[in-house]
Amino acid sequence: MSSLPNIHPFLVHFPVALFTTAFACDVILLLGFRQGWFDRSAVLLYAGAALMSAGAAVSGKLAADELAASTNGIRGGGDEAVVAAVAVHGDWAFFAVVLMFVVAAIRFEATWRDRMASVASVHRARLLAFAVAVLGQWVLLQTAGRGGALVYRHGVAIQEGAIIPERR
């Protein structure tokens, strides 16, 4: 993994994929496919997303600290605007992690209610989890957009001499 400056770029994709897949499962559940195994799968996906988001956030904090400490060899290290953008990305990431854990907890409770049923029911806890998951999807999109801008717009953590496509 010598091409990665740290593990953060590797880890960030897991919570995004897991949370989005779990959210898609919830949409399908609310549209009428309410099999118990499908409901339990969504809960496991939300739990996995929450746990992986914590790992991605910790690795991101370590990467940000490393970036702040070292400016030679990594573009964007000394620019105050970039440092501020990294901080804003971190704030959004923290909010995303909190929301993922909240959704996972509410969904666990909703699934626990239906643990003996072969068909998942739609009740307030499930609808609340869905509403928080909608907010979570939006926050996740904002976080990912800011993280992508750090790499592709500001060149953060890109080694000197790396080929970066020109902006048009």
C-alpha cells in the first residue's frame, strides 16, 4: 500500500457503500418487500456502516494531524484555506458518524420489535429511522463531496510529481 499516504482513502468507501445499501434496503422495505431476513440484513448493514464510519473518522483525524505536521512532499499542507477545508470536512464526518450510529440504534430497536414475525411491520420507530437515514444520506453526501474536493481540487495528500488532471 505504498501508493496510499495513509489508510483513510481505503476505509472511507466502506461506510458510504454500506450505509447507502442499507438505505436502499429500507426504501425497498417501505415499498412493500417486508421479509424478515431482508429487514435483518438492513440492520446489519447499518451497524457495519456505523462501525466502519468510526474507523474512517479515526483514520481521517490521524491523516489530518499528519498533514498539519508535515508540509514537505505533500501539496496543500501549508495553505490555511486547505487546513480550514480539512477541519470542515472533519466536522461533517463527525456528524455523519453520529447519525450512522443513531440510525443503526433505532433500526435495531425497530427490528427487535419484529423479531418473532416473519414480516417486518411499518411503525414509528422504522419511520423515524428512515427519516434520520435520509438526513444521514445527505450529510454523507456533503462529507464525501468535501473529502473529494480536498483531493481533487486542493491536491491534499497527493505526492509531489503525481499526475493530476487539469481542471477545465
